Amino acid sequence: MPEPLFELIDVVKKYDERTVLRVKDLQLDGNKIYAILGPNGAGKSTLLKLLNMLEKPTSGRIIFQGVDLNRAGEAARLRMRRQMCMVLQNTYMFDTSVYQNVAYGLQLRGVRGVELERRVKEALSFVGLSDYGSRRAIKLSGGETQRVALARAVAIRPQVLLLDEPTANLDPDSVALIEKLVRRVHESTGATVLIITHNLFQAQRIADEAILLYNGQVIERAPINQFFTNPQSEITRRFVSGRMVY
């Protein structure tokens, strides 16, 4: 069997004395879209931050592409982080042009000149914003901002795309467009996608597998159809039926 993309072993994350995540064993394969589900405070965003190496676990091991992140040096961690991109619910835009926002991640990776221009233009075309390069990024609508954020991700060609409620505050048309773009990124690049969402219909539309977090623990992981039609945990059954009291 192929080696998992990520493996979490006895991972615990605490803030002061409060435990927010406790994952005994979780393997994530490459080339899939995972929906990360659960109530507020379940540990979903913390999980993405650990995977993206924005934070370190209090204890336990996270292995990425066969490398134990606890033992990796700074150069190796930087190399691995540059294979990932994270898009947040409230995406930050630099107060510059859309073009410069998309170019920034490429410039950090040493891309310059004609190659930089080509990849920025390709990324903007991919998200349907070819004519937006000169616009001021902080003046965009919410849907346009999220599309620029996806363009930044597309431009750097990540192996892992981490999405923290990217459509939470968008209108239905923008939600549908972002979902379509996420599927296109996955299908055209083979990137593994982890998307946090409270929209159960969205999870069913775009994900291959679902993972339910509750009180910082993985309650259930299953292919998307099984997760919603034949959940094995009573907690999952209550969650998907809307009977869970948070």
C-alpha cells in the first residue's frame, strides 16, 4: 500500500491546561478531498494548523511524506511547508494589486520574470479573474477575495490545500463557484484537500471522505456516502441528523 501523506500518532495539543485536540491514530492519504466536520470547539482549526506546521503539538508525532516533523530541521520544515497552502474563512489581502497578492507566494519561492508573470496569469484565469490583476485587492467582494485566495494557492501548485470554512460568509452563487474551483484544483493538480465546513450538504457535494471531530477527538472517519447513510457512531448519527446538542 502507498505510504500515507500524513500520519498522526498520539497527538495532543494543549493551550495552557486545556486540551483542545487528542488524536490517537489518524492517517490521511494523498489525492483525496477530506471534509473535516464537527461542532465549534471540536479542534478542527487546530488540526489544520498542526498539519500546516503553524503550530507544534504538545506531544505526539506528526509524519508528513514519511518525515517525522519533530525530528525535521528548519530547512526541511520550510521545504515541506512550501508544499502546502492554507485558505482561511477571513482571507487576508495585502493592500496592493490582485496581481501582487497572487505573485507574493511565488516570489518567496524564488520565481521571477517571465515565469512569475505566466503563473500569475494562469492562476487568475483558472479562477475566472483574468481581468482583475490591476484591481486593489482589499476592495474586492467576499466571493472575489476567496477566488484570489484560491488563485494564490493554484499559483504555487501545492500538494496539500487546507481550507478553513472558505465559503462561510458567501452568497449561494459564490459558494457554488468556490466549490467548483476546489474540485478543479484537486482534479487538475492531484492536490490533497482538507476542508473544514459546517455545511453538511457541501461536504457531500465535494468530499471523498469525512472526518468527525468532537471534543478534540476523531469520532468517525468514513467514505462520504457511508458517513451520511450508515454512520457507525451514535455521535455521528446525531450529528448528521441535526440532533446533536452542542
